[in-house]
Amino acid sequence: MFGMKPSEDRPNGRVVRVGIIELHLYDVSEDAMRYSQLKVAGPSKPETTQRIEGLCTSPEVDLVLIASNEAFHASHALLALESGKYVFIEKPIALTLQDTDLIINADKVAGGDKIFIGYMRRYAAAFNDAVREIGSIGQIRYARVRDIGPNSPFIAQSGTYPRTFNNYREEDFKALRSKIDNDFEQALQGELGIAVTKEKKMMWWMLSTLGSADLSAMREMLGMPKGVVGFSPCAMTGSPFWSAIFQYPNFVVAYESGVDQVARFDASIEIFGDTKTVKVCIDAPFVKGLPTTMVIKDSSPDGSYRESTIRRTYEDAFTLELKEVYEWVVHGKTPKTGPVDARQDLEILGMLMKAVAT
């Protein structure tokens, strides 16, 4: 987790936040914090702590970025909100509706608009262009959401030289394992009425962590589905791939995803109309500067065909997302990826899991 404090300028006595000058780090691993300190440019090293309360209550922190395990998102977010901080939560918001609602209610108590969920794909320039372009399609006939490929080759070769640490205290391991097990019971049995099995726990984890980016982007483009026509989950078939058909009022959406060992990133959302197709092509988010592109295919009344690829910027989705975080904290812009919005992804996961159970 990170705690940030913007610097301040005071022209004519008015406070204007203009940049980030202080960074605080929290992790249960001392080695992870020491390594992360080396990654931060600047004249001084960030402060570190193994007490989450120390970071959240520090007067030197205005913004808390939560990238801890999903099971602890709610407890960490509540601590930060109670201390009056802005809170960025890396997706998914949580593993259960119960934790999600705790975050939503705490945000309301804190005054609202204090939570930003990190769905970086939805801040890519080409994605937002495509959302606007879909408005000119007319009746949508069909859509396809695809996300296939491994993450590890891109992370390992990204130039950031990431490392994994496991020097955690035994009590930290036990606390994490216990919370995850409780979350699976709550999400599956408690909220969906589905018997908990090893396979269903694995499927819930993969959909909530890996699948949430796809489902969130699909929602912004097309809205919430009415239901699930069919679902072939990987954990039930022994394959690391899964596919589903979502039902919308006048069309269906095919969703396919999976993890293999081929070092390529094959992710896209394609919307089909009668005379136009709009496709968003998403490159690996782990390599800085790889842009998202939009491809438009259409036909004119005279029968001519046109295919255009638009790359408006080389700024990657993470960079554009952080610019929106700045606008949110400094200028009060309401984030489109708030906690109420993120709750809908868990609702879609519930549709998928119920399709398996029936």
C-alpha cells in the first residue's frame, strides 16, 4: 500500500495542490518495502511501516493507494476513510458483496466520492473514443469480449525488475488464509446459495481478479447484461480457459478468456452493427507506452468498405488513469469507477456462478 501527500502552492493565500512530494509505504514484508524504496525517484527514501494504522492516520498522507490482497481491501479502505483520506483501490473492489457494501457505506459516511477503483482499461483514450463511436452504430447486433494470454512474461521483461517476497510472519499467512476462506463461504454460500467446492472457489477467484477488468469494460460499453445464456468455466473442465454468453435485450455478447503460456496479449472488445464494427484492441498493460487502439470497419451506401485504425496517443492506460486520479484528488472530479459502479461486477459474477450451479 502507498500513502501520498500532494505538495501545496499558495498564490494569493489559496491552497493549490500541484504535485506529489511525499510517499509512505506499507507491507507486511520488510524486504518488499526496502526493495520498493529503491524504485522511488527523489532526494529521500519513502517512509515505511508494518502498521497499516500508522499509514492511514498519518497527517502526511492525503491519498491511500490499496494494492494489497483483495481479501483485505475492505478493512484497509475503511481505516483510510475513517481517517479522512482519499482511497484508490486496485480492482477488484473486494471478493464479496458484503465487503463491497461496507466500502460503499463508509464512502457515504465520509461524504461520498472518496473512492476510486483502479479499472485502468476504462481510462485508455481509445476505449473512451470507442464508447462514443458505438453511439453511431445504431442497433447493436452482437459483441465479443476476448482476453487471452499470460501476464508473467510481460511483467518479467517490463524493465521494472519486479521481485516476489515471501518473508511474511506466520500470523500474516494465517490471517490471509482465514479471510480468503471466509470470503469464499460468504460469496458462494452466503450470497448466492451455492455449495462451496474447491473448483467453485477457484472459479470465483479467477473471475473476480482476472475477469473483472473485462466485465467492467463491457459494462461501460454495453450496460449490464440481463442474464447468462451459457457458461463453460475452466475450473469445472480442467482447462485454464472459460467462455460465456451474456444476454442483452436485443443481442448477445460472447465472452472468452483464459491463461496459456504463449507470450502475447490478445485482448479486445468488438461491437457489431449493421454497417459498422467498432473494436478496441488492448495491449499488455505491464509495458509502459503500449497504446490501446480503436479499429473501425464500415460500409457506405455505395458498397465501399473502409477500415481505420486510430491511435490517438502513446500514453498507456495506467498513465491516463493516474491523471484522472490527480483530477479527482486535486480538482474534485468525480471518478467514473467508483464503488457503486464496481459492485456490478460482483453481480455479474453471481450470474455466471448461478449458471454453473443450475
